[in-house]
Amino acid sequence: MIPRFFIPLKEINWQEKKASLSSPDQLHKISRVLRLRTDDQIVLLDGSGIAYNAQIISLLPRAVQCRLLSRRALNTEPDLKITIAQALLKGPKFDYSLQKNTEIGICEFIPLITERTVVKFEENEVGKDDDNRIVRYQRIVRDAAEQSERGIVPIVRNSLSIEELCKQNLSSYSLKLVCLERSQINGIKEVLNSVQDKIQKVLIVIGPEGGLSESESKLLTVNGFIPVSLGKRIFRAETVGMVISSILFFYFNELK
């Protein structure tokens, strides 16, 4: 598979058929990991759904210069836009969730800090603020989007509490779901079968390992979120997003 790289649109000049990569981690990947050389071909993505076939013409310490050979519109993005608002998880679990849900087709992530959120940062992360963590999360989803041949890089928002989430303008979402375990609420199939309107955007709230508190669940329900169960078995918190989003994509004919 030809290596793929998302780069800022400003770094692409289609009229002059040239582009450059200057991100340090991408330069490292090209020169040290993939060991690409002059004349090797790569695919550049501008984040808007356009892919450019390119040929490396020079490898400099601070930039890789490319000649653009052709371009095409990609059709790999689902019509159904799903946002996952998930509680931060311990260790690498949240990173794993970001990576795999990006591969599935999620378009946006909102990290949540809930009453039962327990996050232990690695030693080299101590003292870093939320903005720096978001930068790292954004890099994870970018790499996953490149690997899975997506046309856009999902957005990772700043962390919110459940209360802050409910205060956001959520009117653009056709369907808002909150995943609850071991409850007597309707299963995902019953909920989807009851939907009458056309669904274009979905927001899914997923709690931490210990689940959402009763007050958080009630607050979400009051604000229009539909409680939903994924069945009799209990999934790990990092697995829930992949399960429910796959069900939604299949139900709305995005997986063919």
C-alpha cells in the first residue's frame, strides 16, 4: 500500500503541481521508519476528501518536497456523521478507542470527565494541560485516518463534563444516545426501529469503566438523550463505541 499523509491545504499547490511536508513526526516516518527515497510515490490528503498522487523529489532535514501527479475525490466517508463523547479511560485505553473508532468512520470525538473518571497519566505526561493532550489525541486519529484510507481527519474537542456537554448547542444532532449497562431500557434495535425522522448526525455518550452516575444519566435523559442498552453482556468501556457505531453504520446501510 502506498503511504498516505494528511498535510495542511496551504502546503499543496495544485496549479504548480507541488507540495511539501514539514511535520516532524511525518518527516521521521518518511525517512527513518518507511525509509522512502527520491522518486518514491506517496499519497497526500488535504483533509477535505481530495487525494493527490505525489512523487518525492527531495528529502531535506526540515521538509520533503513532492511533485503532484494527479488528484481525485475520495468516497470513503460515511454519510452518517457520528460523534462519540466518551469518558477518559485509564492507560492506553482511550488512545485505543480513538484509533479504532477512527478506522470505523467516526467524525468527531469529545473526551468527557465524569464523576467516576479515573485517569492516571504516564510519567512524561504529568503537568501537561488539556490542550497538549488534545494535540496528541489529534495525532492518533490522524495516523488512524491515514491507515484506514479516510478522506478527513476526525476532530477531537476539548474535554467536557456531562453538565458542560448538556449546555452545548446540540440541536444539529438527529439522534442522541447514552449507553447504559445492565438496565431495563430498550435495546439498540428497538430504539433504532422507533426512529421516524431521517438520521444524519448522531451523538453517543459513553461512560467510564465504573459507568455514569445516576445523576449524570438523569441529566442526559432530561436533555434529550435516549438511554440504550447493547444487550445482556457487558462490554469494556473502550469497546462500546466500536460496537454501537458499527451497529449504526450497518443499520443505516453504511456497511455494504
